[in-house]
Amino acid sequence: DEPTATASHGADSGNAAPLVEPPATDSGNAAPPVEPPAAEESSATMNMPVRDGKFEFVVTGVEAGLTSLGDNPFLAEDAQGQFVIVTMTVSNIADEPKGLSPSNQKLIDAQGRSFSPDTAAALNLDSDVTFWDEINPGNTVTMPLVFDMPVDAVPSAIELHDSMFSGGVTVSLR
């Protein structure tokens, strides 16, 4: 109420400055609606359901510091740095089958660097989802994602996407 009272008082005194301020305040009010979704995304944490598009994701675990994956000598993979496995459940909340691609997900470290999944290393894990799977409506799958990060990198967040074109939602891993 005070800005309105000030603007009215300014208009009464003939001062043009308060008339210029409300549009500037209006522009300022246009920016905050963009910020709250970002704040919501950054406040999402592990074991909290988040949605992007037609999928609901729940990040359930993070395991870092692995140097290799797999017992099969033909499929085993050695990390360039360290393997980090982020495990999540993914539910299709649409009313039709929907394709999910692990390659659309991104891991972000404490320095703000972005990492894509290592799908070859992921072949060594038990997963309900392969490279590109359709999930039927109402079904939930478990999806571990493997990322190859430098040894000193600290996983900070994961950006989850319904598709390569979706806005995504960020979940804090700390």
C-alpha cells in the first residue's frame, strides 16, 4: 500500500518521477514470475517427486567414486575419471506410452559443469530402461544413470528432462 500512497502523493504534488516509477516497478514485477520456477527447481531434493512434461522423477540415490563397472570382460568399462551413478524412479503420468531417453539427462558438478550419461557403462547395470524405452501410462521404472566425471568433481545436481526439447527440472544431490 505504501508505494500506491507514495505514487498518489507524488501525483498530487505534480512530481513526474513517481509516475515513471510504477512502470519500472511493473517491469520489475514481470521478472519475478520467471524466478520462482527456477527457485522451485533448485529447491527440489532427493526423494522428492518432480515433474517435467509427462514424467515424474524421484531421485533415490547417488553413488560416486567408482573406477570401473561390469564383470563381463567384453562389456566392462573403466572410468576416465570416476563413475557416478544416479538412481531414480520415473513414472509416466500421461495417458499414452511415452519414450524416455537416458541421454536427455544431465549431471551438474559443484563448479557448474554439465555431464552427459555414459550409456556404454550403463549396460553393466540392472535397469528397467535401456537407451530409449517407452513407458506405458501409469507405469514406473527404475533408471540408474552413469556419468563419467573427473575424480575431483563433486556431483551437485541433476537436470531431468521429459525430452530433449523440454525445459527440465533440477534436483539438488546435496
